[in-house]
Amino acid sequence: MILPTLRTGAEELGLRLSEEQFGQFEKYFHLLVEWNGRFNLTAVTDYTGVQTTHFLDSLSLVKSGIDFESLKVIDIGAGAGFPGLPLKVAFPAIKLILLEATGKKAVFLKETAAALGLEGVTVLNARAEDAARQPDYRERIDLAVSRAVASLDTLCELCLPFCRVGATFIAMKKGEIASEIEYAKAAIETLGGRLYEVKEISLAGLPDPRQLVIIEKIKRTPPEYPRRSGIPAKNPLR
Ligand SMILES: C[S@@+](CC[C@H](N)C(=O)[O-])C[C@H]1O[C@@H](n2cnc3c(N)ncnc32)[C@H](O)[C@@H]1O
């Protein structure tokens, strides 16, 4: 049987995946390992590790309680596709934008989405600071997600400008985040957000607890944000 760890974890998350979907995850695993031999995509390439650290961790977004069906979702700093691609495999009706600044990773994302037969996936090879100024993307998104890209204050400036008022932004974090949240309070408010909830996630397969930091967009983002490329990380809003 393929992907035993993912099967158990998905069940624990309340997800009922078909054999076709498990087949897509299996293919994704093989593409990840193959491309990783050419350039560095991830440090985790063992069969169980990918199922837990990448696939299940990405799917733990369901613990947010959001109904993903047919949402327009953007994954900011998608890297090798996490969490966006596993979410798309599990919820094929979402419209997914994978935003990734590094050209080679963007090529991997495009080829992988095609190889898995996924429709409704757009790969954007750009920096968030630039893409968020494009009318097609600014305040047009229902759900922004991001894992392992920046500290929460910086991340808010990269992600909240994409969210329409009423949309949700989820930052996937691990470890101690109380001070990170404290530092991000000003950024959340300035950019039109409101901290809704911090949800602790612990899954049997995951080595350490994670948090979903859930932020609602309650007001429009002022037009001066995001600032130009690199500034949100160099000089976070405080
Ligand atoms: C550590 S990787 C994490 C990748 C993936 N989210 C994951 O959890 O496996 C961070 C990724 O974010 C991308 N990135 C960082 N800053 C960015 C920005 N301002 N706009 C777009 N992508 C960015 C990097 O190129 C890199 O691929």
C-alpha cells in the first residue's frame, strides 16, 4: 500500500482521499526527489518525512475550520509547493496561485502541477511585493497561506495586500510564537487585518506542535503597502 503515513494522518484530519488522490501524492513525492537531485528544493526527501513534514503539515490547514471548496487561494513563497499543492490535490475545486520568487522553483511548480493533472493552478514567478501591486491579484484573493517564509510582521505585509476584505490569511508557524505575534500587532492593524485565532495543531505523524495563525482582513490595505521589494523583511512594520 502506498503512503501509509499520509493515509493515517489524512484520516485523523477527517479527510477522505480517493486512490486517485493518493496516486497524485505518490507522483508528487517522486518528482520532488527527482528534481531535488538537480537543485535544492528541500532537505526532507525520505518517504515518511515527506508524508509528514510536507504533505500532512500542509493538509493540517483543514484544522482552521475553513471551507476550502472553490476558494481562490494564494500560497506566498510556495517553494516546492507547500502548503498549496497538497491542498489543491485534496480540494481540486480551489483556484490556486503559487507565488514563488525563485525561477527554478517556479519551473518545478509548473511542471509538477501539469504532471499531476491539476487544473486551475497558476504559477507566478514574482516577488510578493511586486505581485501585490498587480490589479489582478491585489485584494482579489479569498485565502492567503504561507509557510516558512518570514517572521509574522514581514509576512503580513507580503500577504494581507492580496486578501479581499472578508478574506483570511493563515500563517503556518512552529515553536514559540507569542513574541512574534506581539511584534506583528502593529503590522496586522496597519495592513487591515485582525488576529482571529491561533490554533495549536498536533498530529500523530508530526514531530513537534504547530500553530495556525489565522488573521481576518477587515479593512482595505492602504495603497502604500507593500513597500518595495526587500523592505518588509529589512524593516518590518512595528
Ligand atoms: C524556506 S522556503 C519555504 C517554501 C515552502 N513554503 C515550504 O514551506 O516548504 C521560502 C520560499 O519563499 C520564497 N520567498 C521568500 N521571499 C519571497 C517574496 N518576497 N516573494 C515571493 N517568494 C518569496 C523563497 O524563494 C523560498 O522559495
